[in-house]
Amino acid sequence: MGDSTGSMMYMFGAVILIYFIGMGIYQLCIYIKKKWKNRR
């Protein structure tokens, strides 16, 4: 049981990390699109 809980915690942490990275990229894309619209 102790082994599986440890891997579950790593899995949970990895999912949160991927989620934050994805959100960061998404926000960056929106920011770049806004900058491009303002340029034209």
C-alpha cells in the first residue's frame, strides 16, 4: 500500500505540473495574439 500511495502522489504532482505548464502556454498564446492585433 505504501508503494502505490507514493506513485499516486507523483502522478498527482505530474498532472498538476502539466496543467500549470499548459495554462502558461495558453495564456502566452492569448497574449501574443493580442499583441499581433494591436500591431496591425
